[in-house]
Amino acid sequence: MTLSSRSLSNSEKDSDLMQIQAVEDKITRFLEKKFRTSRSFSTKNTYNSALKKFMRFLRIQYNLDISQILRKIEAKKTDPVEILDNFYSFLAEYKRENSDKIGYSNQTICDYIAVAKEFLNGEGCKIYNEDIKQRFKLPRKINVYEKGLSKDIINRIVRLANAKLAATVLIACSSGMRIGEIVQLRFSDINFTEPVTITIRAETTKTRETRITHISSEAASALKDYLSRKNRQMKNEDYVFLLQHEDRLRNLRDRLEKNEYGNNGLQKMDKKNISILESNLRNISKEERYAKSVLSTNHNLEKQLSNMIKNVTELDTKNENGRNSIHFHAFRAWFKTQVTDAHQSDFAEALMGHKSLKLVYYRQNEKTRAKTYLEIEHALTIADTEKSDQNYSDMQRDNQELRGIVDNLSRQLQNLERRIGV
């Protein structure tokens, strides 16, 4: 190879590297903007997965990267709507070819196309929803039937779970909180007066609005049991369940220093995780590290729940879409069902933080909210449900009997007043 041809080859390699770097920079900027808006690492991960799939599609379908596609679109040699149409076919084909697996749901396909459209628009393409509707129809979201959980099933889950998982399950069932909201609870957010009141901070909610909810006495006891097992006194600013990067790094270093390993595999994994956490501390902003910690703690709790139910045949059931029927959102749905069945639908919506027009003027003061919660707490109590339900039925019966006695005495008093001419 001559000097000139070798130089040309090096120049081509440099050009390829520059193009790859340019593509990575575009994706990085796009994802940073999404994180800045959503403050959610989970959202960032979803967008990243969608873009990776889109880039793979471009390589397979067009043998081009995103920069090359953008130049073709700019030169009007390629129609961006046609690209999205082909991307839809690509995702749908994957599902057909993998019919033995779950594949992409209709919702995932719509989400991935929306991400690709948003990315292309951010790079100067002009793609409007009306253009897409005229060319192809997106798949409709399929609402899968999910069988409601029973108290017996939840009670069994709580008995099999460790202290941390049991506390989070009972909190979710008795408060209607999302798992991400539970994970981000600080000790100062909890008021242990009866009924236990929880303030859900605006920055941790989906709607970015502060709201108040309660947990049952049963959930409060489980929470206290979990807190008592911690080896330190809780401070107001401490997170109840969340392990941040610094906490995880400190725990791993302590374990490595004690060198109490039964096998070298766990030690190597700890060293690898320490290296990753140290790198994150150097290269990732504090805000993003916090978001990653929230996502990691969410996944850890969900994984614990998933692994536990896999070992129990009666609990290891699937919905029509092939996914587990027992998950944290199902506990939230159970809360809504129980409170609604207790004839407090608006109350349930308010505690859950749902946005609806009918709740705009739904207001309760602290005493009324606490009183209403105590009235329906029996419906949210998991253990000893037969005794609790029987006690509630007895109270209702006694209340009806007392009302009958009062009404009878009132009638007798009226008759007596008429007789004496009062």
C-alpha cells in the first residue's frame, strides 16, 4: 500500500469515527433534554431503548445512520413519514416473527414511533400527526383484562416477604401510592399519629402536585418493624427505602473491607459495581444520580416481588398479555377498588392523585379526611380480615339497632307531648 492510499484509508477511518461520534452526540443531547423535562431516569431509559431500536432499523432497512438519513431528508430524497411507516412495519414484523414470545405490545410500538418522530423533528424534520394519520394508522392499545387481587393473596405475599417488601406492599395497598412515590419517602413525610398521615412531596409525584394520604394501622406496624431493623436512628431528611449512590458505594466498600465472601464471584461483582458507582459520581450530575437511584430501588423491589411469586405456584399467574398478574400497580388498583366499594370513589381518587374535572372542587379538611379514612380502614386491612370484617358488620348492626331504639324513644316522646298538650 502506498503512502497516499494509506493516508486516504486513515482519513476514511477518521471520517467514520467522526460520524459515529456525531450520531452519539445527537442522541446524548436529545436524551439530556428529555431527562431535564421529565426528571425521570426511567423515561430516559425508555427513550434510549426506542432510539437504539430506530438506529438498528435504519442500518437494516437503509444501511444508513441517522446523520445520513437526515441529509437525505433535507435533500428531499427520502420522505420522513415513509421512514416512520417502515419503522412501524419493522416493529410489527418482529412481533409476528416472535409470536412465541411477548414481543412488542401495541402501546410500545406507538411509543417507539412517537420517540422516533420527536427525534426527527428535533433535528429539523417537519412531521405532523395529521401527515401520519393520512399515510397509516397506528395500532390501537389493547386493554388487557386483569383479575383483581384478593385479601388472601395479598396476605400471603406479605407473610412470605422480607420486612422491606412487606412494608412497601402494605403501604401501596392502604394508601394508593405509586411505587416511585413510596421509594422517595423521607422520614419527615410521615406523621405517626392515628391515622398515620403521609405527605407526598410534589417533586416525587407524577402530577408534580403535593398531596396527602394515609396508611392503615397494619401498614404502620409493618413500617415500624422495618425501621426498627435499621442500625441507625432515622433523621428527618433520611429516605425510608431509597439507597442513593453514596449509600450503596459505602455499603459495598464496607463489605469489601470486611472480606466476608463465600466465593470470589460475589467479590468480583462488588468490585465491578464499586467501579461503576465511582464512575457515576465523577461523570453524572447529582440530579441524574438521584434519578438512577430511584429507578434502581424500584427495580430491586419489583424484582424481589417477582422472584418471590415465581416460587409459589398459586401466586405465579399471568394476565392475557403474558405478564405477571401480581405487581405494584395491581396493589394501587386494589386500593382504588376497595375504597370505591366502600362508597368513597372521589375520596379514593383524591388520595391516589388522579386528575379529573370532578375533583377540582373536591376539598376536605384534615379532620374530615382522617375521619373518612378511619371509616373505610377496615376495607384496607389485609391480615385477620374475617375478624375485621365481622367486627365492622357487628358495628353496623349495633348502629342500626341503636338507631331503631332512638327512633322508638323519639316517637314515644312525641306521643307523650301530645297527650299532656305540650
